[in-house]
Amino acid sequence: MKKLLVAVLALAVVGGFAAAARADLEGSAVAAIHLKVTANISVTPQTPIVDAGSLQIGEVIVPIPFMVHANTEAVKMWVTATDLYKGDIPVAPTVHPIPLQTGEGALIEPERASVKGGGSNVAPLPSTPNDVLQGFPAYRSSQITFESAEAGNFSHPVVVTLAWTLADNQQPVGDYGGRVMLSAMVVPDTGVPGSGG
């Protein structure tokens, strides 16, 4: 009986060593991976060159289409625009440009999005140039925050409407050109109700 007990204990010890040896031949561990997706936005003109038609005298109202894509629901937008210069040349003009109607502001109309918190979608413009756009003296509007009707992103066509007025019926004939830029900035959602604007 004593010999049997010693034999059993010896097998147990040997078996334990074998189990330990087998366990040391294989191992595993788990690492958790975390990735943060950051906010991004793109703005592109849907019509790079907009034909405003022809004018003898009076006002011309021009809709300019853009596309805005962002991975946030709220987007802040503003417009920078110029007068229209003969020959599309703003440097040392010898002909007075056709002035932008700054008093009417810049109408910003995104599809399936509205002004965050309510309010007007007309961005006021300054009465005198406060910026430069591709060499043109320019008027930069105030900013308006819009919120998408889609959950989690802002991906909408946006139409900017501006007006220019030709008051001088002696304005020389020819082609007149200027620039309009729509700028947009993401407004990240902080997860706090009422935030993001």
C-alpha cells in the first residue's frame, strides 16, 4: 500500500511537471485597440465658372452652387465675395467695377439643413472690403452655423446667392469677372446637450 501511494505521488509530480512544461510552450495575451475618428470637411464648387448672363443696367442676382461634406452634424459657413472687374483683372483697374450689393448680404441655403438655434440664413457683409481673394479686394461675411437633418454627418448641396448692381448706363461693354468663395468649418459634437454651435 505504501509503495502504491509513493507510485501515485510520483506520477502526480511527474504529471504536474509535464503539465507545467506543456503550459510554458504556448501563451496568449489580449490588447485593446482604440481609434479616434477626427472631424473633417470638404467644400467644392458644383460649377467652377458661373455664367451670370448679360446686363445693360440694374441688378443681377446670381446663385452659386457648392457641395459641403463633413462628418459632423453642425457646420459653420461664411462667404467671401468680390466686385466684378472688367477683363477679370482687379489690379489697377481703369474701369470702375460692378459693385457687390453688400447691404443685401449673402444668402446661404444648404439642402436638408437649417440654421442651428433658428435665425436668418443671410450672412451680413461689410460695406468695405475686409479681405483679399485671389488678388481681388473682397468682402468676408459673418459666420452662420447650420445643422444637418441627417444623423452624424453634413453632406449637402449649398447654394450661395449674391447680387451685383450696375447703376451706370455708360459702363463700358465687355466681360466682367470676380470671385465667390464659400468657407466651412466643422463644429464637433461634444456630447453635451445644446453644444456644438
